[in-house]
Amino acid sequence: MLKSLFTKRFNSSNAFKYQVPTYNRPSEIIITSGKGVYLHDSINNKKYLDFTAGIAVTALGHNDAQIAKIISDQVQPGVGLIHSSNLYYNKPALDLGIKIVDKTIGSGGMHDAKQVFFCNSGTEANEAAIKFCMKYQEDKLKRDNIKYRFLALKNSFHGRSLGALATTYNFNYRKPYLSTLMDVDFIDLHDLEGLKKIIHEAEKNNEVIAGCIVEPIQGEGGINPIAFSLLGSLKEILKTKDIPLVYDEIQCGVGRSGKLWTHSHFPKEAHPDAVTFAKGMGNGVPIGGIVVNEKFSNVIKAGDHGTTFGGNPLVCAVANHVLERVTDSEFLNTVQKNGEYLQMKLKEMFVDQYPHVCHAVKGKGLMVGLDFKESPKTLVKKCQENGLLVITAGKSTLRFVPALNIKKEEIDEGLDILMTAFKEIYT
């Protein structure tokens, strides 16, 4: 009886009208359950191999049994705790803070990491980063009514709330809100002389560039890895002007590149002053945060920022577990090997065979893009029909961000479905 009511309710298009239409979602897919790299739609009796992992979120797969147990234990009355507010410390958050700082340094990442602030999402983490940069400048300059600017890269994406949105390159996202957004200069790292001119112009106009935010691998912009040599040169210029550098590792962090952070692959000279994270850290449980060095830890005081739910015991208990598993050396080696395998197969099956349709494979670890000469949106739809979930990035890139523990045979299964859909459209 209950199942029939459930089916009746969600088979009706009447249900969709109660959702604010902020997403372009297919009405024929209603996800009801998941396990590992598979999602199920019991309403429409469909099964999908998921190469999106909730947009790089379910790093350990859907409904991981060990995570399910941690959640169950944490909500048991008298045993665990869901929420107590940030008026008080809680042990899972304290444990997670130590673990993130230690493992960041141990991974070869941010060598001067000191402290962590927890929030609920990626855009919140980037909002915190922007505020922290402004607070750093305000504390240093000791003056009021400072006119701030910010630096970000062309093709960047940092979130949808007003501060993060201001640093997002896509003009269509920003256009309705331009009157409320801070001034941001979008730079090209291949034109560092242009960056120097921007800094000089700001100084001439008595404006302060509060900070610079960069994705080491751009996600929404098209899966664009940034060379560490360019980031090292950027850091050198910013350092001379005492402008903090923030890495947004919301999509490319937490093991996705084959190390804990993408910048863990970089030398110290290219390390940031702060790194933001979210997505994979909670495997679907909402958590975000920012790791900072003493540049920020010395100036952020009680009352400068806050959150109601950030760092609650439930999400931090999950994140502690996720972090242990994704930093295991064997786990990370497998991520690198499977990423290399995926890139090799995409090149062999698509770029080499159909150069008139797609022309490059790019990425790092299990954050991979297949570049097409035109938008592959029709292919995404055809893949859905055939039981594979993939998404786009930028204007013409097919994005692959599966669970980090995906098996090689599951990669092969997904590629077979992709090829079937590809041939239906392009041959």
C-alpha cells in the first residue's frame, strides 16, 4: 500500500511543480536508492552506472556500509550526538581538525597548515575564504572603509552565494546580481604581466586586492589542470604584495587527484595560504571547510565568522572515517592507476578513433575530461537512456568524476555504454 502511494505521488508531474526550478533535471529520472557506483530508480524501474558520484561527492560510493554504520552509531540516543551548536567543542570536530592539518602536511600539501574552520558546503567554504582575506587586510592596514577587489581565474567556478559568485567567471551566472557583487579581476596565468598591471592599477586607485582564489584543477570550467609552474609564479607575485592565495579544492581535493590535495603534487613554492574543501569529505553528508596558515589564524577572532551546523558531531564523525580511507597509500595508488587507465581508454576508444568528434583527454586522477568539438549534451542524454550517468563541464567537455573506489571492470562497463551511445549519435 505504502509503495503504491509512493509510486503514484512521484509518477505524477504534479509533484514537480512544488520544486523551485533552479535545476534543469530530467523528469524521467527519480533516484530512490544507491549502492557503490550504481543508482536505482524504483519508480521507473531503471538502474544507472554513476560516473558522476553526485558531482565528485560520494568518494567511497553510494551508501557505503561502513559510513552507514558510523551514522547509525552517531544517532543512537545516549551513545552519539547529532548536533550541539558551536557554543561548545565536540570531540569528532576536534579529532577531524587535528587529522586534516596533520594529513595535509603529511601528504606534501600546504606545509604551514595550522587550523581548520568547518561549515556545510563548498560555497560556504569559499565565502569564509573571501571574508578571511578581507579580515587579514583590514587587520594589517588598520583603516576603515577599504575598497576591496579580488582575483580569480578565467573559467573559474567557486559557488553561487554572492561572494563566491563574484569570483565565478561565467557572466550569465553573475549577470542578474552584478549590482551587489564585489569587483573581481579574472586573470590569465599565461599573462603575468597583465596581472602586474591589474595590481598596479588597484594601488593607483587606492583599492586593496584582498586575495586570489584558484582551482588547481578547474571543474565546471572544463576540467583544466593548472601547471604548478604557473601557480608558483602566481604565488611569487602575490607574495611580494602580501596578497593571500586560496586554493579551491572542493572538487579536485580529498583524494580525487591521487593525493589528498591536488596541490600535494606541487612544491612548497606553489602552496597556498588557505585551501577550501567540501564534496568528497563527507561522502554525501554535508560538510565544508577551510584549512589556513598563520596568516589567517593570527587575525581571525571570535565573532569574525560563524555557522550553526558546521562541524557538527555527525558530519565530523563521517569525515574522520572518509579521511582515513582516502589517505591510505594503497587507496591513492589505485586512484592514480584507475585514472591513468580511464584516460588511456578514452584516448584509444574516442580521440584516436573519432578525431573529427573529440580531440583531447585531460585531467588528473579520477577527475577526467573528454573534449569534444561541439557540446556533448545530446550524448549525455543518450547515455542516460542507456543506463550511464555522465555530466558536462565547460562548453564542450564530458566530465568523469566517479567514486574513487570504482573498480576497473566498472570503468570498462561504463565505457562500453558510452561507446554504444556515442555510435548512436555520431556514426
